[in-house]
Amino acid sequence: MKDLIFFGKLIAFLSFTLGTVLLALFLYFEKSPDIGNLGFYFITSALVVNSLLFSVNAIAILIDKKHRIELLKTCGIMLFNIPIALLYLYIIIYAVELNSKF
């Protein structure tokens, strides 16, 4: 169970870090379509991986009473990425819209 907790936190951290790097690259390279496409594929794959891992953690919460608190914390960390991703989406939409008006 400790491996599941560690892996959940690791995936959440990597998703946050890679998403932030891709956003920074997208803005730095003046909204490059290549980086935009890469970001789209990253978001799609991160959504699938994080959803599966979150589901496994949620099932483990029901089964393993000994590690329930740690598993809940891990799920919370994973859920924390959702508002960050929405903020990044807002930034991208605003940047693209701002660029298209000029």
C-alpha cells in the first residue's frame, strides 16, 4: 500500500511539473502550435493516468483501513491538480484570444 501512496503522489507531482513546463514553453515560444499539440496529448494522457490511479486509490481507501488517512491525503493531492489545470486552461485561452485580436 505504501507503493500506491508513493506512486500517487509521484504522478500528481509529475503531472503538475510537466504541465507547468509545457505552459511556460507555450507562452515563451509565442503560442507554438507544436507545443500546443504536445500539451493537448499530455493533458489527454495525464487525465487517463491520473483518473485510473485516483480510482485505484479510492478503492484502496475502502479496503485498507490501516492506510486510509494517507490514501485520502494522496487523493487530495491528486485532486489539487484540477483547479491548477483549469487555471492553466484559462491562461492559454486568454493568451490565444489576446494574440488573435491584434
